[in-house]
Amino acid sequence: MRIKTLLAIGGACIALAANPASAQITGVDALKEWNLIVLGDLQSSSEVEGRTFVGGNLSGNSSNYNIKEPAKSQYGTPGLTVVGNVDGGHKNLNNGSGAVIGGNVNSGFNLNGAPQTVKVGGTISNTNVNQNTVQSGLGTSDPAFRIGLEQQKSLLTSSMGNLSTDMKGLDANSQLTISGNRGTFNAQPDAKGVAVFNISSADLDRIGEIQFNLNGADTAIVNVSGTNINLNDNFLGGTKGLGEHVIWNFPDATTLKSSTAWGGSVLAPNAAANTGNYIEGSAVFGSLVQNGEFHLGTYTGGYTPPGTPPGGGTPTPVPEGTVGLFALGAAGLVAMRWRRRRKAAA
């Protein structure tokens, strides 16, 4: 039984390495792939227009996912990915987006739009399959299923933290000007089209209105220091188009609360967040209580952090097949030693 288990793990690793759909997404690419990334638990009673990743459990009242159609994923990423369990009220999956769930689906799904595929590691209840494809028990029948989800969570956690830290270390080349209640972000992009602002949470608290002058910047990074963040400002000219080019980075934040419509992608990988109204852009949190929407307008810029590979310290991908061959070889070596011990004992 021990040999069979080891060989199964080795085979699972080979399957992971050889399957393009199991490609691990990290760093800046993750901001482009998902509308919302929650590294821990998500409690939601609202909706996400694009794709969602949850590293822990998904709970809360009825909530909606992939209610619009984001750009097609080259990785085949579904509308909803949850590493843990799905509890609470029914979750609505829209536009044929599909889902991958590592644990159990206790809440049930409403599968709306075109036929979609739902893959579940454990059990699924309260779901009317109809013309859709629903597979359960995959965590038992396919060891690679759970391994792939856990690895994606681990890589996202490390790479999002590294990306936030890398951005924090950038030198400012642009300035925030405060006049009365208004804060103007006047971008002065470098030769690569990157503008960097370094401000404090106290600066955000001083202003109530925000105006952005991108001045042709491909990416504007706003590094905000401080552990407790309140996003309660209004955006002059609206939020449209900011998520694609503006990244609000909160590397020190442990708590974050938003109460107004927010323009720009938000990177707060260590923060326990509570959101209301909406955020237009990509968003990354440590955990989240969601009472407001997340709108498409995810990051599309060409920013490449310092360091190799892109992502500033993002783990280097292992060549295809290497992980699986190593695991299978190790399993074979253990099996051979086990047989020798049995023979010697006999």
C-alpha cells in the first residue's frame, strides 16, 4: 500500500507538470487574471464581475461571480476558484464560467448561462445539474487535484507579498499635491511609462477628493504606508479606466475598509478587508468581508518589477516534467529500498 501511494503521488506530480490547465499564475499576471484574489477566507453578500480566487473558505449570503465576461483566459481559469469549502447561501455562477472547488460545496450553486463545468474535491449539494457537467470527489480520485490548488494558493500568497514589497521599495518620481480637500496625483512617468507615488495613510485621510493626471503613464503605482487604511474618497471624473493603469499598494496594511466607489487596482495582501460600494480594478486581500461589488477594469499595464523572473522574487517555475520525474524517481527509490529490507528480513 505504501508503494502504491508513493507511485500515485509521483504520477499526480507528472500530471500537474504536463497539464497546461494547471499552470501556476503569479505576480503581475495574477492581477490580470483575477478580478478578486482573497488569500484567506471570503465572506460575501455581493458580486464580482470577473474571475475570483479564494485561498480559504467562501461563505456568506447568496453572491454572484463572473456576472460579466472578462477577456478569455489563456490558462483556462474558471470564474470561481476556492481552495476550501463553499458554505452559506447559494452561489451564482454566470456566463458559463465554471468553478473549481477544493473542499465541499454545502451552499449549492445556481449555474446560469451557457453550459459550464464544476469540479469539486469533496461533495456538492443543492445544485441542479441540468445541461452542465459537475464532477465531485476529485480530491480522492485524483491526488493532483488538491495538490494543484494548494500550490496555486502558496504561490499567490508568496508572489503577491513579494510584489507589494518590491513596489514599496521603488523611488518616487511623481508627487501628490494637496489643495484644501482635493488631492491631485500628477504622474511623471519614466522611460518605461511607470510613475511612482510614495504617500502615507495620513495623506489619504487629509483629502476627500482624488484627481488623477496619468499624463500617458502605462502604470501609476501609489505606495501608501500605514497599517490601518480607510478608502473613503471621491474620484473627480469618475473611476473608469483607472483600474487598468493605477495600482494602489498597501504593503503595511493589516486592516482596510472601503466605503466609496474606488478607482484603481488594490494590492493589500496582508490586510483583513471590509468593502462597501465598489472597487473598479484588480484587488488582492489577506481576507475579506465583502458588502460591495468588484468591477472589471482589471490591471492591463506592462509593468515588470525588478528582478528575475518578472514578479520581483516570484518563485521560478520548475521545467515541465521535472517535478513529476523527481517525485516518481523518489517513489521508485523508496520502493526499491523497501523491497531490499523485506528480502533481507526474509
